[in-house]
Amino acid sequence: MNGSCDAVVLGGGVNGCAIARELSRDGMKVVLLERGTIGCGTSSNSSKLIHGGLRYLENGQFGLVRESLKERKRLAELYPDLVKMVPFYLPVYNDSLRPWWVIRLGLMFYDVFSRQPLYRSRRVNKRDFSSRFRDIKASGLSQVYVYYDGKTNDLELTRRLALDARDSGCIVREKCKVEDIIVAGGKLEIKYTDDGGKYSVETPLLINATGPWIDEVNERYGLPHNYRITKVSGIHIVVNRELVPDCMFLQTQNKRIFFMIPWEGRKTIIGTTERVEDGRCDEIKVNEDDVDYLLDCANRYLKTPIERQDICDTFLGIRPLIRDKKAAKDATSMSREYKIDVVECRGARVVHVYGGKLTTCLGMAEKVRRQIQDMDDSK
Ligand SMILES: Cc1cc2nc3c(=O)[nH]c(=O)nc-3n(C[C@H](O)[C@H](O)[C@H](O)COP(=O)(O)OP(=O)(O)OC[C@H]3O[C@@H](n4cnc5c(N)ncnc54)[C@H](O)[C@@H]3O)c2cc1C
């Protein structure tokens, strides 16, 4: 489109779509520009959980867990066909690095923070567990717990948010290439091309929601910013076998956790990994060591081991985590909290969105809207 609008959102991942939806519903004229297709980035390569993040309790990220649990409820109520509350089993073995009482304590906090008594965690009879999870080793089992979290199809969720935005008047353009961003007279002029030709759109407000590409976008278009990200890749393998009837979290030998999730077509998704990456986003590929790591993790608990030929798909996503010099070596302990960075740009405004989760997209979009409104009110 040519012309002007109130805001341009760059990036059609879950965050960009949620912001476009929120601003359009508020009556703003919004244009969303995505270089690929909606949800083609991180938002279709996640672990597909709408969750509070039980393991973040260990890092003392209570605020994040509490907010995420609130957001989990909101998303499940808004899109019940896409976000389902399902049981997650947590078997604890005699040699697990976290003993059963640590898990129990974590679950108690999780229950309190979630404030949804219907989904309270509980202990499960070991024999019942083993007769249900027939492929999982029973020897050395100490305790089994079950708790509840949300499961989704991340790509479908992102597409739905984009559809909602469109229904509220947002113009959504896919497969477009931003050629240039020029700042003049308190406005940003965004020049882009798509299959239809060359376009130019003027706006006083640009939202940069390009996820892990954010640093590269800032550099390419010379956008002022206050933060940088560390890219942490995470892979999942999809196995052509139905290994578990329900979702299951297990502990690894290095005190991380991994999960097995039943997936469409009697398959199982196993994830995930964390690897700090230096390269450009488009050049980051699945590391074979990470595939071996996930196979090893799973095989420690499986009665019949899985092998490379059982893998029918592998996918990789990149977490854009706010750069933290102290924790740069340890991706697991880096905060998953998002950051909204508002920067004045010669009379115009650029709002950068860093980090976040699928789960918190609506709350984050609301905060972006409020922050913009507060700035307008204080003018
Ligand atoms: C391995 C892994 C597992 C995860 N699991 C979960 C989970 O289970 N639950 C959860 O809540 N969260 C999870 N997350 C986090 C969640 O997936 C991300 O926070 C979320 O998808 C980020 O969305 P986004 O919109 O910021 O980024 P993205 O989805 O990456 O979207 C950015 C978009 O910007 C586009 N873009 C880039 N450059 C340009 C440009 N120049 N012009 C136009 N468009 C551009 C890209 O094509 C892309 O579509 C996980 C993340 C990873 C990596």
C-alpha cells in the first residue's frame, strides 16, 4: 500500500501479530509487514507450550511465572480451540538430580501462582503411571507427579492473531522486502517491495517486532536502540513413534530438563536444547551434537532406544534474549522476560520488542499500547 498510517509493525511473528491486533482494535490504522509468511520465524519453531514455565521458579523468576500463568489463562479463554490445558507428567527417579521434594515444592508454588484449582498438581501412583507410559522405564522410579499447562499449535495461533488484526482493519502484507527506512519531518517513510511492486508508507510510529532478527534489522536500517540480544538456538526432533500418551518432562544428567510431547500422526516431539549462537540468524543450522544430545536424553528413559532413522523432522528456533554480560555463558539462567524499548527518532518513534514468549504475547501487546498512549498523553 502507498500512503500513511498510525503505525507500521515490522515482523509477523506472534509478537508482531499480537501488537497489530491490539493497536488495530484500539482504532489505529496499522500496517504489518512480514518478509516471509505469517509465523514463519520463531513462532512456528517453539515447544508449543502455553505455560508459566515451571523451571523458571528455580531461577527465582517468580514475577515472570506469575504473569505467564495469568496470560496462559487469558489465551486459553480467548482461543479455546487453539490452546488446550493438558496434563504434564513429571517422573522423578532415584538418581534424578532434583529430588522429589524439590519438584513437589515447585509444583506447590506453581499451583498457588496459577490460581486455577481445577488444574492443581498431584502425585500419581507409580504403577498407574507405568501401565500408561509403557515405553518408559519403571526401574528406579521414585515418585511421579502430574500438573497442567497449555499446549498449542504455535503457527495456527500466530495466524489467528494476524486474522484478528486484519478483521480489526490492519493491513497485513507478507513476502515483502523493506528496502529502506527514511526519517524526515517527524515521520518514518518505509519503502518496501512485494510481488505487486514498490510501495512507500509514512508513519509516526514503527514497531520493530522482528524477534531474533532485531539486531540485524537495527543495523541494516540504522534504527536507534538501547539493547542488544544474545541469540540462543533451541532444536526439537520429531520422532516417528508414539512414545508417550501425554506430555512428559524429565531431568537430564546436567540438571536441565527435556520433554516428550505426543504430536499429530502418532509422532513425538522431543526438545529442547540451548546453544548460544554468533552467526546471522539465517545462517544458523541444526547442530548434530544437539540431535545426539536429545537422543541420549530420551534413551536414558526409554525401554526401546530411538535411533537417528526414527527422526522424521528437526526444527530450530532462536530465542532473542536481552544481552546480559554476566550470564552470557549460561543460556539456561538468562532471563526470558521481554523488554519494550521506546526510542525517539528525530520526532518519530520506534518501539523495539525484545524477547518474550508465545504465552505472554497478549500482555506484552497491551503494554506496548499503554506505553504509546502514555507518551501521547504526556505530549
Ligand atoms: C526453541 C524455542 C522454544 C520455545 N518454546 C516456547 C514455548 O513452548 N512457549 C512459549 O510461550 N514460548 C516459547 N518460545 C518463545 C517464543 O517462541 C518466542 O518468544 C516467540 O515466538 C517470538 O515471537 P516474535 O514475534 O518475537 O519472533 P518471530 O516469530 O521470530 O517473528 C519475527 C518475524 O520477523 C520477520 N522479519 C525479520 N526481519 C524482517 C524484516 N526486515 N522485515 C519484515 N519482517 C522481518 C521474520 O520473518 C519473523 O517472521 C520458544 C522459543 C524457542 C526458540
